Amino acid sequence: MKKKLMCVGLVLMMSLSLSACKSNDYKDAVKLQEASDYKAALEVYKTIGDDYKDVSNRISESESYVTAINDYDTAVASVESKNTNLDAALSNADTLVNIKDTALDETLRPALETSISDAKAVKSDIPERPLALEEIDAKTEEIKKIDYTDALAKLDIAYKALDKSIKQYALVNNPKESYVIECLGKVTNVVNISAATEDNDPNGHLNKSGGYTAQVYFSSDLVNQSSVFGTTVIDKGTECGGSIEVYSTLEDVKKRNDYLATYDGGILASGSRMVIGTCLVRLSDKLTASQQTAMGKNIIKILTNLEK
């Protein structure tokens, strides 16, 4: 009899102990839930069972929060990745826009600056996660809509345009004589090409201070060569087709162009001119205006062609 009573007492004590444990677990789970640690609370609730009538509701609520928070965290991770990519693109653009190298078209530099400003303006900061379930869901949907595709595309276009222009300028920044000759050989309607030397330079400017570092003349089949005085391309000079004068600095080529401009409209006018980099492209006045324009554009296109 005593043994039976002892067993009953032991079972009762174990039941009370288990009940006390579940009570403590429940209280702990509620505290975790109130502290917004829904994942930890959910794990505890699932061990309690149906001993508390509101456990199933609390499990459902915690599961809803866990799902919402996971979705929020996934959306945030996506934006963080987008921000990283945007920051990298902005850093590259900032470096390029501040580089000291001259661009063939310097208007592309402020254009890139504008694209940089526009891209910075659309960048979104990661918001703090709200507490209420509906607010978490709403903020998640808001974050999912963050998109830098358009800003990145415009930034990329502006970046590539300036980068290309800088590389193009490098091609016509005091280029070697051999490069000029190579390019002229690809120009339609150019027939003969001859580079002046210090001994036969008609102007006597080759390699002198402020003078050109190369002077390359060319003839054109668009010009009646019999109407031009001289026997060689250099003798005939610019009139037989044109020439390209290469200078070491932009200041020197501009000074030369300004000097020749003083003869424009006079009897000593020698046709049209175009400054490209530190090169002065001169075309014969025996070419028609449209021929000069077309040939000048073709020469510049070939001189600045990066895909050779």
C-alpha cells in the first residue's frame, strides 16, 4: 500500500513539475514574442502543445511574422546588392570625370557629371524594419520596387561616351608621322601621300619652336592635278589635295589656325581647315565646299577610329 502511495505521489510530483516547466516555457515564449524574436518564440511554442488555449494562435501569428521578416530581409539583401553595384559604377564614373586627360568632346564631361548626380539622387537607403506585421509587408513591397536599371544604363552610356572621347583625343594628341600617313592611306579619294622633311618643308616650320612636329601632304583624284603648279606632292602643297600639320600642344595648333584665318576670304586663302586634337587638317580650295566637308569628316573619322 505504501508503495502504491509513493508511486502516485511521484507521478503527481512529475506532473506538477512538467506543468511548471511548460508554464515557464510559455512565459519565456511570450517574452520572446513580445521582444519581436518570433523565430525563437515559435520554436518554444511548438514544444508546449495545446496546454494553453492561445498557443495555436500565437504559433500562427509568429509564423506570419517569421515569413514577413524573411521576405523583408530578402528584399533588403537585394537592395544592398543593388546599392553595391551602383556605388561601384558611381566610383568609376567619378574617377573618369575627374581625370585630367583631355576628351575630344569636352561637353561629354559635364554630361557624365549630370548622370552621376541623377544616379546618386535615386539611390535608396535601407529603411528600418517596422514592428507591425502589415507595415512590414507594405515596406517589403516598397523595397522590392527599388530599381536602378534606368539610372545605371544612362550612367553607363555617359561613361562610355566620355571614355571613348578621351581615348580618341589620345590618338590625335601629337600623333607620330607614321600614324598620320597610315590614316591618310585609308581615306577615299586620297592618292599620293608625302611627309615633309626639314630639308624640303615649304614653310620651314618643321620641328621648330611653336611649329609642327609633322607635316604630311596628300593629293586627291578630285583635284585636276594639271591645274596645280609643281611636280611633286610637296611642291604642289595643300592645293593638290590637302595636308595634316601636327603640333605638340593645343596652344600651338590654335595659334597656327588663327594665323591662317587672317587670310580667309583673300587671294591667299588655301581652303578649309579643321582642328582635331593637336592636328590641323587643311583641304584644297580646288575642292568644292561639299567635297571639302565630306573629305574632312572622313579624315577625322579615320584619325579618331579606335577600332583599327
